[in-house]
Amino acid sequence: MNATNTPDHTPGTDPVTEAFIALHHGLPRQGPGSDATTRRLLEAAGPLPERPRVLDAGCGPGRSTLLLAEETGAHVTAVDLHQPFLDGLAAEAARRGLGDRVTVLNRSMDQLPFPDHSFDVIWAEGSVYTVGFDVALRAWHRLLAPGGVLVVTEIEWTVPEPAGPVRAYWDAAYPLRTHAANTDAAQAAGYRLRAHRPLPESDWWDEYYTPLAQRIAEADQHQPGRPEALAALRAEITMRREHGSDYDYAAYLLQPHDRSPRTPQNGTAMTTWTTRPETAEDITAVRDINLAAFPAAEEADLVDALRADPKAWIDGLSMVTEAPDGTLVGHALLTRCHVDGAPALALAPCAVRPSAQRTGAGSAAIRAALDAARAMGENLVLVLGHTDYYPRFGFTPASRFGIRAPFEVPDEAMMAMALDDTRPVPTGTIQYPAAFGL
């Protein structure tokens, strides 16, 4: 359901509330979304533990619950306040042979009885409006295990000055904020933004509004509460049709600031790493990290050459990882490159001392560099690297963006990522700084 409906799908004595629920019953979805988007967000969430513990908050009839249980091997705790949704979900899980992987709970999503660090993933598609973005993020923070990720969709403005009618509509139904304001709210609640992904328009219409409009056309308008519910739903659909460019649903992938990366399945212990931009005093240590990490000096020499190139170097985007004793153990570098003349960033080199490899030190430096680039207003980042490693940060083949390398390279190894999916990215051939020797 969208934000014109009753919080937490709660049925009550109000006939309008009951009419909303009846009109949505049995629809493919209760709000904008799709299985394709769920899978895309799951991929962006990165590698999960072998049997992840997932909380589906405001699960509704459980479309996401079932997909997560089937495709990740997760045990999913599905929470909602509408018992018929939970009953139907439990029955469907049993029918699919997932009864041991799905637990249902009738509870408000912001008042959950679980111990701290109970979940590796918290999932909330199209439901957070029922308690509010800020309330939910505060309530869920303690529930995430170290390295855990929160995937939540929220309605937000896409323009600085929405049209008067749509502003009035949402101010009355559920006051919206911009992406920047939601990001600030997430940071204030103790999270860092890993990715922001607006939902495609097909998620609004193909999976939600088109089936809902058909249901409206067939509805009996004489039952109690139906005229008011039908009028509200028609107004919602009309608002999207006439002013949809002013607002959108977007997914936020968030991770608590104070959590270390997940423990890999080989059981290697993790450390909570501190990251920061390099200073002049760090130059020797950064070179030593690269010399230790690679069999030859090419990468260390490349960092020095890029640092000496004012057209390539960007202060604040050479990020180091500090061990608890202050020793520098990791390094990730973003420098200026171009795609057919348009500015972009190249991620390279990335290095970790052998003693700290496979502990999350490199991932911490990369994520910190990407966060810093996003804060500077950068968008397109390119990397040539291992296809089992970089997708965890959100990288996908550059060819999907219409971007190609200036040399022969396997398609899947040349990757790109937009830090803000709402902004266009250039297409064409990558031009690297001179230090790369290309």
C-alpha cells in the first residue's frame, strides 16, 4: 500500500480502513516494486553469510520474504500487523517447502522484541512510511549484526520545488524529503549510505497501479467505506500520472558507521577499521603498503605519479585504513579520468598489507573513498578488477552504461558505478591519466 493507507496494514473498525485493505487484497503488490528490483537490491547488498538472518519489516503478503528465503537460503523473520497477510505468507511458505525458513510475527516494525545484532539484513520495501523513516532507522540500528546491511525504500522529492498540487497532496498524506535530506537523516541515525537506487517507473505501473486500477474499476462502490477509499486511490493514481516526475520511490542501502565488515566464511577474524584521507605524513607509508601488497613496484610508482599530476589528483580521495595501533594497513585511490571528455573517477590502485588481507581493511578504504567522492558531488566511478570482489560495492560491467576501455579487456572485468542513480552518466571511451601509460 502507498502512504495514503493505514499504518502497518492494521485493520480496525474504521470502514474506510477495511475498504483499503479489501481493495488491495490479492494484488501482486501492496505498493511500487518488482521481483527484479528486489533481486537488484539483493545483489547490491553484497555477499551475505551462508545462512543470513533476515528481517522483512512490514512484509505485507510476503513477496519479498519468499524471494529472499528461496534465493539466499536465509531464515526470514517476517513482521506485519495484518494477521491475514501473515497467515497467507505462512501457508505459501509451507507450500513452497520454505516453512523452516520463514517465521511470521504480528508486531509493529518499530517495536521489535529481538536482541541486539539479531539480523544480517533488514529489508523494508514500501513499508517504512507506516512508522516514518527516522523512527524506523533508529529502531533498527541496534538489530543489525556487525557488517549488516539495511535495505529500505522511501518516497522522496526528485525536484527542489515540486508543483503546488503534488506538494499539498504529500504534505497531507506523508511529508516527503529530498534524497539529500534523507541521506542526512540516515547519517544522523548512525548509518552511512552505500547506495541509492530510484525504482524504475515500471515498478509503479506494471506491478502496482495498473492492477490496482483494474481492481478499482471492478469494485462494488456501495459497501461501507468504499466510496472514500476509492476516491483516495483514484486521487493517488492521478497524482502519479500528472506529477510523477516530482517524486519517486528510491532504495537506500545503509550500513551502521560503527560496524566492521562481515566475517568471511573461512572464519578469518575481522577488525573494526578506521579510515581517513591521506596526509603528507602518510606518503611513505602508502608507498610501503603498495610495495608490500604487489610483487613489483608498478602500483607504488603509479600512486606517486598520480599524486604529482594536478590534473589527476583530487585531495581527499586517497583513503587509508588505520589499525587500532595507528599503523596504516590499507589504501584505496580515486583519481580523475574522463569518458569522452566528461569527468569520471578511476579506482586504482587498491592495496592492503599481507598481514591485514582478508580482514576488511581494503573494503573499508574503498567504501570510505566512494563515500568521500559522493560527498564531493562526484558520480561515475570506473574500475578494472576482479569480478568476484568489486560488485559487492555496487560495480557492474561498464558496457551496461555504454562505456568501454581503451584497450582489450574482458567485458565483465571493466566495471562502472553511478554514485547517484538519478544523474546521467556519459558514454564512450575511458581516457585515463597519463600516469597509467595508456
